[in-house]
Amino acid sequence: MKFTKMQGIGNDYVYVDCFKEQVKEPGKVARFISDRHFGIGADGLILICPSGKADCRMEMYNADGSQGTMCGNGVRCVGKYAYDHGLVPADRRTMTVETLGGIKTLELEVKDGKAVSITVDMGEGTLTSDLPEDIQVDGKDYRFVGIDVGNPHAVYYMDGIDRLDLEKTGPAFEYHERFAPDRVNTEFIEVVDRKHLNMRVWERGSGETWACGTGATASVLASILMGYVDDEAEVSLRGGKLMIRLDRATGRLFMTGPAVEVFNGSIDIPQEIYYD
């Protein structure tokens, strides 16, 4: 299987051009290639496929093999790949990507013939909780704001997010009965000022990742609804920074950030993959 490794502020996936390749059992393949010791190492697998509705279609699989609905950093990388590898004409600066969360429109910033920064129309977010809602996790009381931006998020505000042991506590938030049966992506947020947030994220199916575009989008919308930030804010994550903007006139959210191609390669996929 030929692949391209790409990352958006540290949120790294293995990308396969399904205009040229076929991937059977993508969930099992995602588990295999995501392993950072025995595979390639990634937060998951993303297939770039033909689409009858858009310039291309994105299929996303988490590191545990489950299929995801949307990935903000992933869709930016899909846009970069499509432009850099000629899936869209070189004079284009706007393109569309079909996802399970709807068709996303991307605006491309191009330098020296390569897409370097991409703005994604993330659509309208939906409040899915009280504002805020009380919850108890592992015997401790918290408050969260639930936001759906094509996939579900729970946004928690707290100080000292750098001290959180997410490998220990993250699963308790992800698998809490409040979010059954689909589970939830969990954002831990420090409000710096009205234009800046610090964020760590525990993604369902992948664990802690260095960035989450949909999570950053959900966190800014939650913070706007809570009155913490203005309509445009910068989110600092472990892997870098994203700009999120709410257009009040339309209610739509826009995410801007980089996309980077790391390397290309090929890997043999075993016909049967076993896990203890």
C-alpha cells in the first residue's frame, strides 16, 4: 500500500490516494498502520477518494479502527494533498471535500506551487448540553459545554491543564454514560484572554492527540456562548495554533491552519492482523 504521511499541527494521519489505490478492511488497516512501534505511527488513517458531490471524499478511521465523522486537521491535509498532487487544477484556490459530516469548502493559500495554509468552512455548531451542564467523572464534579460540529465534543474549563494525566483520566470522560453509546471527544480549556485559549484534547478512538481541529472549533464556539472570548480566537494546542472565527451573519465557523506533507512510502499490509 502506497501512502503519504501528513500532519496538521501535530495531528498526524496516514493518507492513501484512493484515486490510485484500493484499501480493503480500512478499520483493520488503521489499527495496524497507526501503531507507533509496529506500524507507521499515526492518529489514524484517512482515505482520499473520488466523489460524485465534491472534488474528493474523505474517509477517516481512528487509531482503534473506528470510523470518524470529520477531522478538521485531516480535511486541511486532504485539501493540501489534492492541490499539491493535481487532483484539482493549479489555478484553483477553492475546493470541496465530501465527509460524513457534510461537504466542506476549503480556501487554499498557495506559495511556490504548494498549499501551505487552509481555511475550512466548518459549518454551524450545535449546542448539545445545558450552558453549562454539571457532570461527575470518577467521583469528581465538573462542568462542560456540549457542542456538535459534525462530531460530538464536551468542553471543560479548568486551570493547570498541563498537569492533567490524560492517559489515566481521558477514558473516563470519553466513555462516560452521559455520552453513550457514541462516546465523545473531550477538550480541556484554559482561557488566557478574550482572544486566546489553551487546549488539550482526548479524542474518542485515538486518545490524546497533539491537535484537534473540530475540537478547537467546538471550544471557541463554547467559549463564545459562555462569554469568555470574542468572535475570533487563537487556540494553542500541543502541536501548534489554529485560528477559529465565527461569522455572526451566517452563524458559520471557520478554521485556519497549516498542513504539512511529511513523507511518502509504501508498506505491506498483512492479510490477517492479530492483537492481544
